[in-house]
Amino acid sequence: MIFRRSAQPDSAQQEANQSIAPSPAAGASDVCGEALRLLSGQGLPPTPENYELAYTAVSLPRSLTARAVDAIVMSGGTISADEAEHLSKALRAEQLAKNHEEPQERAQLRLEALRVSEATAKVRQQTNSFGRTLGEGLDRMAPEGAPVRDLIASMIEHVSETEQKLSAASRTIDTLREEIEAARGDAARDALTGIPNRRGLEAAVAALPGSGQHSLAICDIDRFKRVNDLYGHVVGDRVLKLVAASLVESCKPHLVGRWGGEEFMVLMASTNPSEGKAIIEKALADLGERNVKLRATDEPLGRISFSAGVAAFAGNDCQAATQEADALLYQAKEAGRAAVFSA
């Protein structure tokens, strides 16, 4: 990571503006010294927030925050106090995102990446316009203006180099935004089945209009523990993926997610419990028609089924409906399984 000043630096400043990434053998004290040297070179006070930002930039040059810093300074100049504050916020949001905490903080990180991307695009547009203006002036110049022509040609070359650097920075930021969006999507998706997890389902409920009637179903695979005990977790995982795929196919266009363990939720917007029950009963019948065999021996695994409860809710608060559907689910279990009960 390289930091540059807009003014001509002296020899000490030139040393401070060189690559700050420590060698692999560098110890903690070396990193601390490099971080302080970075702050001094950028004219930033060694506050706790600024020091944490500099320490991260030195010790983790491939981190999202460090790469965002690179993109900001690519056009020259120092990091201002406002930029340092924005980057410190992004750093804290990045750390929270890694721990899968507080979606709002991850949204702030995406906002910071977008801000940097927009700033880079603006500078690119300005330098591109400047280059065109110089080029037009160069074409109109007489031969006797050779010294001035040479100067302008040199300036155009410099602008071209700057545009190339900014283009590279823009591509880096675009990649950064894609990675952040991918990380955000992964946090709301079940790794085994590929469908939304509880976090993703809760986000979908929160996005529903504040008014309107909807329904949801909680579906629990029947005798799933027996499958795990008899055939192992590898077969159990295959059953989970099979049920997930079957529910998604049967319940289109409604959202299916993994609620937890062997439980799935089907979120049916603008659907009453009677309509929802019919949808889930069809999904249960579709699942029962699937021919499931053990991969190793080709032995039939038997009919896979689930029990389900369906309940209604209004707006974007489904807590009471979830509890009601769960209670109806257990009534279906007690009634003999492979059944759908509704409110």
C-alpha cells in the first residue's frame, strides 16, 4: 500500500511515503512503528481510531479497508481527517461483518465502498475531459510552438497514466463491492441446502409491506433422527438437500428457507391459511412421490415425509404466527405425521 502527498516531499517524507507493508518477519513493534510513521506522513493525529486504521493498513494490506484506502489515494494527495473518519467507520463495520453481527453495520460498509467507487468515477471523468481538452489544443498549435507542444504532450501522457491508475482503482472497488455483496448473501443463506437461512427469512419478512395478510408454514421432516442414526449424517445431509429442493420446486413462487435443523419455513405472501395449507399439502404429496435410494447400495430409503403447521400473520411481524404454526406442527406429529394442520 503506497500513500502519496500532493506537494513535493522532502527526503524524510519520501521515505515515509514508501510501501508500508512490513516484511513477513516483522514483529509487533515493527508494525506499531510503521503505523505511527504512516500517520505522521499523512499528517493525521495518532488518535485511537486513526491508529487502528493505520495498524490495519500496515498489518493487513489485503483487507477491504486497506484496499479502499489505496483507491482513495490513487489520484494523489493525503488522507484528510474526514476520509480517515469514513475509513475508520468502514473498518469497524468490516470487523462486525466478519463476525456476522448487526446487518446495519455491514450495510454501512457497503455504503463506504460505494462512496469510494463514486469518487473514483468522478475523478476519472474529470481527468478524461482534461485530456480531451489538451489534445484539441495540441492539434490547433502551429509548428513554432514546439516547446509548448512538448509540454502539453507530456501533460497528456501524465493524464493518460492517471486515468489508467484510476481505472485500475475503479476495477478494484467494483471487485470489493462484489465481494461485500457476496459476503452479505452468504450470511443470509444456508450453506448446506443453498436456500435462505433464518436470517434470510427474517429479512424477507421485514421487507413485506406494513399492511396485508400473509401466511407461513413450518415443516419438520418426519423421523429424521432415525435416518441419521441408521445411515449417518452424510445420508442425513442428502435428505435435507432433497427436501429443500422439493419444497422450493413445489411451492414456487413462494420463499422457502431452512428454519433450523430439519425444519423449513415457507413464507407465502398475500396468501390466507386455507390457500397456504393447499400449497403445503401439494408439496407433501410431491415429496412422497420421490424415489429415494442409498447411493452406495441402491437400497430404497423409504418414503420421506414432513409434518407441517400453517398460520396467518399481518404486515411484517410473524412472531405470533411462527409460534402458532409450530404448535400446529406438533399436533400434526401427534396425529400420525405426514400431515398439514392450519389455524
